Amino acid sequence: MSADTKEEFKKLISQTIDENLKQIFRETATNIIYQFLEKNYSLKREEIPEKLEIFMEGMQEFFRSGSRMIEQSILEELHVNLGLKYKIREGYRFTDYIDDLENVYSAIRNPPKIKWLQKLSPKT
């Protein structure tokens, strides 16, 4: 994945998380969540895409069992943003979904050039 594509994907994650939290909790409560993460986990808002494990750990501490609902809401929105259907997978963690989505995003942004397929295409 190119550095530009990786940065675009990080922005997509960051925006989706931010919008999702604001949609559920509104602006003030979302800022309280970010302050909690920074104070207790030294995790700044802009670092979340690179430190998703820490983000989820903080969310689990803050919301306890409710963190699962927030996680699924974020994942659903990311899938929608990429034109995909979200499907719960047994044994998958938040970061597993993100890894899969990163691969899909990379393929969308940088489709592979398949020379043998081009040779099979009829010439016009």
C-alpha cells in the first residue's frame, strides 16, 4: 500500500470514528471520551488510527460491555463508506476487521494491473 493510500485510510478511520461517536453521544460527550483516552491511555485523537488496540482498550474501560455496540457501529459505518456489507465474523476482533478493510481500500484505490487479463480482452 502506498504511503498516500495508507494516510487516506487513516483519515477515513479517524473521520468515521469521530462522526460515529458524535452521532451517538453528541459533541460534548465525544470530547469527554477523547479526554479520557488522552488522560488514561496517553492516546491523542489523531493517533487513534495507528493505535487501534489502545483505542479499543480505552473504550472497553470507559463503556464496559457497551463498547461492543460502539465497535460494531463504527465497523458498520466503515463498511458502508467503502460500499460493503458488514458481516459479523466469529472470532474476529475490531483490528481484524480494520486489517481486512485496509486491504479492500488499497485494492479499490490501487487496482492490480493484470497483464494476462488484458491480453485476453478483445481489441477494439
